Amino acid sequence: MGHDLVIVANRLPVDRAERPDGTSEWRPSPGGLVTAIEPVMRAENGVWLGWPGGTEQDLEPFEVDGLDLHPMSMTAEEIEGHYEGFSNGTLWPLYHDLVAKPEFHREWWDSYVAVNRRFADQAAELANEGALVWVQDYQMQLVPQMLRELRPDLRIGFYLHIPFPPAELFQQLPWRRQLLEGLLGADLVGFQLPGGAANFVRLVRQRVGHKTHRDLVYLPDGRTVRAAAFPISIDTQGFEELAQTPEVTARTKEIRSALGDPRKIFLGIDRLDYTKGIYARLRAYAELLADDHFDVEDAVFVQVAVPSREQVEEYQRLRDETDRLVGRINGDHGKIGRPAISYLHSSYPREEMAALYRAADIMVVTPYRDGMNLVAKEYVASQYDDAGALVLSEFAGAADELRQAWLVNPYDINGMKSALLEAYQADEKDLVKRMKAMRKTVKKHDVAAWADSFMTALADVRDHRKTVRPSRSRSDG
Ligand code: F6P
């Protein structure tokens, strides 16, 4: 039996976990993408196509918590070429403002094409006549066009979870035209911010030569593609409820007391990724200690760094640099039983994350570039008592919505120091006012609203294309 909704993503929304008896089982992964799409999947009885991690071959489709999952195996060569290589060694740094230098290798590109082709073929097999296929993220940008060629009957949406760069950066890519054409296989291409959508439309006009008008692209075959912003969000209510459970409340107390019940706790939770600005924020914090604005008896900085992409060289270098910096800061400023930075290189379940959010007085989110940053929104959702402060990079997509945060430029260490200090010294009235406003935003724009608006827009593009054609050729610039 086929499916009316097919989600195509690089990863399945589950992880392999060891049971105490040594056997293993699949558990839902805590990541943002899963939270975002799961509700739609359930409502539409969909199937999720993706890589389960590892190199195990010939896995059979399976179900976890009632979700139909279709595992796509990857060989060691494909992981190296498609995942670590082209996706995370080329596209990731290129799409994040060249925070690291992207590498361009033809064999990585070949592997990217081959894996995209395999995912498109499989999606074409699983989809019912007229089904909806929703393709996710930068690892899968060729799938829409490949799928369109195989199955013109399908409704195809694509959503990019990371930033889409300005033309000046994107055009470095030797395969820029192929990627643009790949995306144009979709009826609707969704971005986090309007700027990403505008970058895409401009590139399509300049590099592919199609006619465009505002957010619409007119293809020679008569199709219309819309490119628009759909800022992603979180399960706000779920997080707020979790944060209020007795277990999380008890764990919050435990965390504060284990840290010596300091006056203020600063918190950073990030994948250990060079886009996240962990190094710069810790330096800013260390300078505040060095300048005697407060000391380790008053405050502690808890930094959780979730291991990520550990086979990629840049990530290995970042880990070494972060380890060294934390060691130096603690050596310079720590006292017995009172480290300046409490550094954890590990991933944690949602319950522990919620307890950390509750324990934190100041959440510090300072990426150099970030599509959205759901951690910032999760922190806000957890503050059901309107307490707490958020220090947020202007270069995170979330800064467009969370205007009442202390907004910082992560390249400006002095600016970050001032913001951290202001958040540390802020009076309660100011904190509550800011948090209330941010909570209103994340409550209104939650993940259900996000998925809903994408789906509605996807249906509309199809209708639009039946009725509206441009009256004359026009290339607006
Ligand atoms: O933000 C982009 C993203 O690919 C997310 O979809 C994902 O949760 C995260 O980065 C981690 O990525 P990876 O699959 O490389 O571990």
C-alpha cells in the first residue's frame, strides 16, 4: 500500500538505543526537525524516508510509536561523500556565511547526486497517485526535480532548515545551476526567513534565466514555483508542560544545588558546531570574570556541547579548541568546587534539557549564522513563570521574532560582554516584560502553525498555477 504523504529527509526521526540486556531498540530522536513534522505525519498517515545512521544495509521498513519509517541504507563511501563531504563539508559552511571554508570536490558532488537519486526513486515508489511529498533540507536539494521527472502527478514541497545564502556566496558553487534546478522541481520552496527566499528568487532569475515576479518563478513548461518564508518553531505547549512536571522541577533544584546554588546561572546548549559561536561567547564570559564584574561564587556558565559530525575535520578541530579554552578559563578563574565553566560534551533527553532551561537565569545563544535556532524558542517556552533572560545573536533566524531578547553581534566581543552583563544585572520588572512578550510570540507561532501554513501555501500554489499566468514577460529585479 502506498502513502498520501511522504516525508523525505536525510535522517529518520529515530536513534538506535541500547537496552540494559544488550539488545537495541529504536527511540524517537530529540532533534528539532522531528518535533516539527511528527504531528503532520500522524494526521496524514504518512511515511518518513531517511537514513537511520550507520552503515547497516538492507533494513526493512518499521514502525516506532505508530510512525511508518522507511530506512535508507548508506554505504561508508556515501556517508563520506554525501553526508560528511558535500552536505557538511561544502554546503553547510557555504550556506552559513563561510564561517568555515567550504571545500569543493567533484567526487563529493557525484555522491550527493547518487544519494539524492536513490531517495527520489524510493519516494516515487512509496507515493500514491497525487500524493504530497515534503522534502527536507540541504542534503536533499536535488530530490524535487528528480522526483518531478519520475512522478509529475505529485505535489512536492521543499523546506530548507538552514539559511539560504546571498548570490555573492552561492555562486562560488561549481554546481550552482544544478542545485537551483533541483529545487525548482518543487511547487513550493520554503525558507526560514524572507531574505533566504529573496536570495533564491534572485539567483533563479540571474543564473537559470527564468521569469520571476515577487515570490513566484514561472517555468517554461507552464509550472509556477513559489518561494516564501515559513519560520519554523517548536511544540511550545509541550515544552511548557514538560517544564512544569514535578520531575523536571525536582531535577532543576538538583542542578542548581549541584552547581553550588550560585546567584545566576548562564547556559549555552548547542551542537558542537563552528557556526554556533561557542568559543566567542565563552571568551566574552571569561573577560567579565577577569574584569571583576562578578566571580565564580556569584555565577557559573553551563555549556552543553552536543557531539556532532565527529568525522569531519573542522568539527574535530573545534572540539580541541573548545576543550583548550574551557581548560584555560577554568584554570585562570576557577576555585575548588567552583569551575567558571561547567562544560558537558554530551547529548541529553528533553526532560534534562527542560530542567537545564529552568535552572538557567540567562540563556546565551550566539551563533555566527543560524537558520532559526530552536534552543532559543525552547528556553522561552520553558519559562512559564516569565522569569529568565535571553541573550541572542542577531544572526539567528529566531532574532526576527524574539525582538525582546538582548540582541548581540557575536563578532563583537565587547558588545557581547555588555549584553551578558546587562542581562545579569537586569531588574525583575524588565525581565518579566521582555519574557512575556517573547512567550506570546512562541505561543502564537508554534510548530503546528508552521506546518499548517506550509501545507496551506502548498495547496495554494497548485491552485494559483491553474488560474494565474503572467500577462507578459517580465523579469523584475
Ligand atoms: O539544522 C540542520 C540539521 O541538519 C538538522 O536538521 C539536524 O537536526 C541537525 O542539523 C544535525 O544534523 P546531522 O544530521 O548532521 O546530525
